[in-house]
Amino acid sequence: MAVEKLSISIPGAALEFVERYRKKHSIKTRSEVVQEALALLRERELEGAYGESSAEIDLDWDCLSSDGLIDEAW
């Protein structure tokens, strides 16, 4: 995996949280804590996208989706 360097500025309280979390979970670096946080944000975005797409139900298609199929074992 290619790694890019990024410099960020965060409030002191946020940095203290990162350090506490890192120590509590035996994480080697602050970068790993940030990577974990970004993975959670990515997951949240995906959940939102799946939720939006499942809300787009076409009722006309639903009534036809089993058209012609009988309930028997294949």
C-alpha cells in the first residue's frame, strides 16, 4: 500500500484523545489511530449510501419481480 504524508492541525483536546486512545488500545502510532477513524467514517458513508439506495424502491417492479415464477425447489 502506498503511503502519503499528511500534516494536520487539531485542537489540543483532540490530540489528547488520540494519545489516550493510542495507549489504551496499544496502537503504535497516531497515524494508525487516524487511519482507524477514517475507516469508520468510510463505513458510515457506505451505510448511508446503502440506506439511500434501498429507499429507492420501485413498487411497479416489485409486483412483477416474481412474475412467472412458482414456489418450488430448484
